[in-house]
Amino acid sequence: MSQRKLFGTDGVRGQANSHPMTADLVLRLGAAVGRYFRRDGSNGHRVVIGKDTRLSGYMLETALTAGLTSTGMNVLLLGPVPTPAVGFLTASMRADLGVMISASHNPSTDNGIKFFGPDGFKLSDEAEVEIEALVEGEIEPARPENIGRARRIDEGRMRYVEYTKTTFPRSLRLNGLKIVVDCANGAAYRAAPEILWELGAEVEAIGVTPDGFNINKGVGSTAPQAAAARVLETGADLGICLDGDADRIILIDETGQVTDGDQLMGLLASRWADEGRLEGNTLVATVMSNLGLERFLHGRGIGLQRTKVGDRYVVEEMRRGGFNLGGEQSGHIVMTDYATTGDGLMAGLQFLAAMVQSGQPASSLTRVFDPCPQLLKNVRYATGADPLDSDQVKAAIRAAESDLQGQGRLLIRKSGTEPLIRVMAEAEDEGLMTRIVDGLVGEIQAAV
């Protein structure tokens, strides 16, 4: 398969108004995707487009709409909605294509585009390669009489709200629970508080005043300290932190302790296994998930299938193996019984159901295993350069792997969404782990 140039692990992403996130390239990308999904030349094809709250979303939404309609696609504009809402509504509205304009947890100066097929699942690597070839070639426009139409869909958010509530057991309510929900000034700033309030919770909402620039700024799943402080200040029972497009979640218990996706996956996998609803008796997670999670699952007779980093690869493995639960340490929790992609709010509702059914506080449910010490550091590098090609770096990696042999894990990879080299190690010996990570970071920085 050809190497992708535009697409990373989660669509196309970059700094707004810089390649590839420019109006002219996005217009061309929209036309290429439109031609890809309208190869038969017939009319009636439709695409739904959602976005988060970044200022650049207006520019990219308009450019995409122009490109798509130029090839005959009819565009349905949802406005600000979570990424999982786009996956749900693409299938629900019988669309040929879904598009989410978002750079997820990245700062407001970035933006990105994620594509969903007619089944609501993200496009495959093979489809992305074909679309890139169309971008680089001649794109045949539609005849004048076949140009597409565009219209606003005002009720898209409420359709998602109503569906999301159905994933919470109908016999349960959240009465008596005070919940802090941090929406990261992002796509779920209206939907998340609405869902929790309608299910009976007392809601303390933060990160719900987007201005185009403050998405993920000091709030959300990558900055849970604000929500942790509000949990303690208000005496809340739980804190739920979403990211800019609400496809990931970080939990905060009543003591202010932050919990990552590994602990939530461990809890759900063990509960679902006990209830006989964990398909294949297996959880799918990435190579980043903690060794402690793997040991916990194996101790309960539950399998763990690891994938490359990226929720799309988790979903692909889940579909291939017929599994229904997977996710990432960063908080993407994928439950294919309910959704086609990670959904932070649905995952939060599953945790709340466990709280209500067990009668236990959040702190009793967010520490299902003791994590193995893990250290992750990032090294930024100039695009185009590849410090991992350095002979000195390769030698340092071999030496580190030898030092860790039988004592832990080492993982070094490039980010799929930013020009970063991620260096991660796990080991019971924290001194050894720290020396290895710091040594490798130093070698990579020298190569950079």
C-alpha cells in the first residue's frame, strides 16, 4: 500500500491556515472525497459535517462544503457536535459520508478533518490512499445541473442527546449525584450537561463558554486540574473531563484523584465479563496501555489484544475479531454495542451505572489495578527530519532494550498527529526506568 502523505493516525491535521489546513487544499480534499463517494455519477448522495468550536472551523466548513457540492454531494451541516455524534448521524441519516472538523485535544490554532464511511466507522488506510491520489490528480466536477445543495440541520445535537441516554440502563437514575463535567470549551459544551441533567444529576459544568480560541485551554481531559479543583470545592461525587471533540474521557473521583482510560477499561472489562457481555472475553487496547492492566486482566482470565496507537486501529481490531470493548490509555473508550468510535460521555455513563448499581463511591471503582510505573516523555522535531534514523539513536535504543530485558517494556514511536517522538518505558525499578527514558530523550534531542 502506498504511503499516506496527508492523512495521519486520525485524519488530516495541522495548524490552521498552514498546509495542509488551508482553505484551498481543504476545498480540493472535499472535492476528492466527494468524487470518491460519488463514483457512479448519480445524484442523491449526502454527507453530514460536524465541527468543534475552533474559529478556523468556519473557514474549513465552508471550504469543504464548496468542494463536496462541486462534485454533486448534498451537504448537511450539523454545527458544533461531538465526534461520536457524526459517526452516529452518518449511519442514522443514511449518509454516504460523515466529516468531523476538529483537532481533538490540540490547541485552538490547530484543526483537522476526520472522515466516516456510510456505516459510521472511520475510513480505512486503503480508502485514504485512494482519496490522496484523487487530491493529487484531476478531479472531475459535476455537471451544472448536478451541483449539490447544502442545508443546516438544527436538531442533530438533540438526536445525539436522545440516543446517548439510551445507552444508560433505563431502570437507573442519577438522582442524588453531583457531577462536575468539563467540556473543554469544545464540541460537547451543550450536549454533555444536557444529558447528565436529564438523567437526574446535579451538574456543575465548566469549559462551556467557547469563544473560538479557548478550546482545551487549561480545561478538558489534557488539563484535568481545573475539574479536580471544582470537584473538591463543590463536594461532587465525580468529575468527567472530555476533550475538544468529546471522544475521550478522564475521570476524577470524589477525592480529586485523576483516573486514566486504562483503569476505566479494566473496570468495564471485568464487569462486562462477569455479566457475560464481553465478546470474545477480550479487551482491545494499544501498545501504550499499562502493563498493570494486562496483568489484572490475565489474572481474571480476560484476554488483551494490543494494537498500534490510534483509536481507529483499536476499532479495526475490534471489528476483525468481533470484540465489543476497547480503547486507549488517553481516554478513548470504544464500545461498539453503542457507538462506532470513542465516546467520552457514553463511557462516563457506563461508569456512573457502575456507581449507582454498586452503591460505591468513585474512588472504589477507579483503582481496579496497581499500575506498573510508567514514564512518557516527548521530543519535538522539525517536520521532514527523522531522528530515529540516527545510528546513535538506534544504538541507544538497542542498549535500553537490553537493560530492560525481562524487567519491563520500552516503546518509542512517532506521534501520528504532531511532530513528536514519544519515548515510553515501564519497569518496576523506577530508577532504571527514569535513566533509560532520560538517556534516550537526550540522544534523540542530540539527533534533532
